[in-house]
Amino acid sequence: MNSKVILMFLFVAGAHAPVETRVVEGYLIDQKCASYYRESQPKKLSDHSRGCVVACGREGGYGLISADQYTSFDSKGSRLAQQWLERPGEDKDLHVSVTFEEENGTLKVIKIE
């Protein structure tokens, strides 16, 4: 009976896709302002203020702009972004390093530094 349990466990464990971790650097931004900065003002991302990111991000969530690409954060990522923004720091130049886990094509934020 124990061998059936072990075989079943191995079958279920083997059915999942591998999880890949990657770190991406870029600018923390709110979803509301992301398209404006990505499309028409990419060189001014470093001027986007913490106050704007906090105010607009509370309504719509957060994401990352890196190499002209915008990545929206999941709910955990938005909570982590809010926590990062609440720490003392620069008012502008919100350059961060975000660790993502990718599983089955879905990105999940693990850490923001």
C-alpha cells in the first residue's frame, strides 16, 4: 500500500511545470501612468514622483517598466510595491530590482528591492 502512495505522489509532482525565477531591473510605476511614460516619455521615468506612484497605484495597482516593456504586478506584487514605497527613500528615480517566479506563463512577484 505504501508503494501506491509513493507512486501517486511522484505522478502528481511530475505533472507540474518547473518554476523559473528571474530578476528584472527597471522603474516602479503605477498602472495608471505606465502607458504615458512607456509610449511618450520613457526618458522622463526617473522624474516620475513617489507621490504620484503611490496615489495612482492605490487605485489601479503597480508594475515595472524595463527596456520599454511594462509588466503588471499581481496582487501580492502590488502589496510589496506599496510596502517598498512606504519606506524612506528618494522622491524620484524609483529604480528597483524585482524578483519574479514564472510558472505556466504567469509572473508572480516574490521580492522588490
